[in-house]
Amino acid sequence: MDSIKILKMRDVLMQSIRAFFHSEGFIEVETPIRMKTPCMELHIDAEPSGSRWLRTSPELYHKKLLAQGADKIFEIGKCFRHGERGDLHHPEYTLLEWYRAGGDYTAMLADVAKILRAVGISTAWKRWTVAETYEKFAGWNPVENVDADRFDLDMVEKIEPALPKDAPVILMDYPAECCALARLKPDNPTVAERWELYLNGIEIANAYSELTDPAEQRARFGKWGEQRKTLGKTVYPIDEEFIRCLEKMPPAGGCALGIDRLFMVLIGAESLDDILPFRD
């Protein structure tokens, strides 16, 4: 497809997304791309940038804004992950991230439904829990039998290939062990209030009710840091300012959505290389 035609189609998508957020009373923010302390997650590696790191997400900055009194915010910007390259992965990508103070992961589900409708995608989705999905397609329950390595392997080899291609799929309620920054269900602490959206079998968005307990967040970062050390990965310092901000941060829901993947699905492309004008 002609690259200029692709750019024009992408511009229509971006206008639709921004129109939705402005109609809902969100304010668009910009946060730093280079940061002192990347978010500590097990399998997400930050790209070094001199004495700092390129962000993998604006999440920590957004939560600091919520702690300062921001209500509804969104950002569309470049993010980076070290060592990721393939049809569905690029080391540099465009991410949409937004937060609602006072919301939770169900509020994010309502938001993403409106966004999908705004860009012409049906919201007649299938809504499955992670536990029932793994029992059906992988033969085990990862909530009752925690095995993080098996969980990740089966997600790639058994779950994602089996997801329907004819309708959006929402996978809800992830095992607590798989969630670094999500709030746990009050009635079931083995499950985190998190969902992921799949279109055409491709992960598009990730959302959760935000964890606001500073002690619990520090403990999780410490645990993931130890696991990264065991795997020979860089262990990032803990962002102490972020930990302190959780004391003032209101309950909130947040969601991150991959713009490049969404656009790829919308126009029926097979690879990110087919829709990006410049590729290194």
C-alpha cells in the first residue's frame, strides 16, 4: 500500500482517538521520554539512553500527576523496549495511555468500547476470565496453580493462537503473580483486576485497577527485582518519588493501548513493517 495513503489513514485514526478523549473531558499531557528509573517489570527491558533510560510507558509519570490532583488524562507518544523486534514488536512504538481518577478496570473497559466504536470496530466481544481460558485451551488453571514461566509459554503457544479471530476478546482477571502494578480483588487476592484486549488474536490493550498501597508496591518491585537479578537482567532502582506519590494517589483505572498494532489490524496488515513509514 502507498505510504502516503497509509499516513492519511493513520491520521484519521489519531483524530478519532483524540476526539473521543476531548469529548469525555480528558486533558492531553506530555511526560518525559528519558527517565531516571524505569518501571520494574519482569520481562520488560528499558533501552539505555546515556545516564538514563528511554521509557517503556509513561505510567509512573501519569500516576504522579494523579497524585497532584489530575482527574482524567491521556497521552499519545513514543515508548521503547530493548531487544524487541518482529512482526508484532518494534523497539520503538506509539502508545496511547490514559487514566481515570475514581475509576477501575471496568471503567477502562467502557472507555475502550467507545474507542473501538469510534474507529469502526464492533464491540460484540467475547469476555473470558484467564482461568477459564487456560483451562479450556491449556488444560490447567494458572490462578490455582501458579507457574509464571508456564503461564507465559502457554500464552504464546496455546492461548493466543486459539483466540477467535472473528470478534474482539477480553481476557479478564489475571493471576496476581503476573501483575506488578494492579490492584487485587478484595474478595480474592489471588486474582488481579486486570484485562487485556485482543483483536484478530493480537494483544492490543492492557488495563487494570491501579495499586495505591505504597508498601505493597515496594514489595512487588523488590520481588520482581530479585527475579530479574536471577535471570541476569538489569535491576532498576526504585523510583522513591513514585512510591511516595501513591500515598496521595486516588483510586484509579488505567489503560495502555498500542496504536501501531490497532492500526495494523484496522487496515488488515500482516506486520508492523507494513504500516510504519520508517524502519531501522
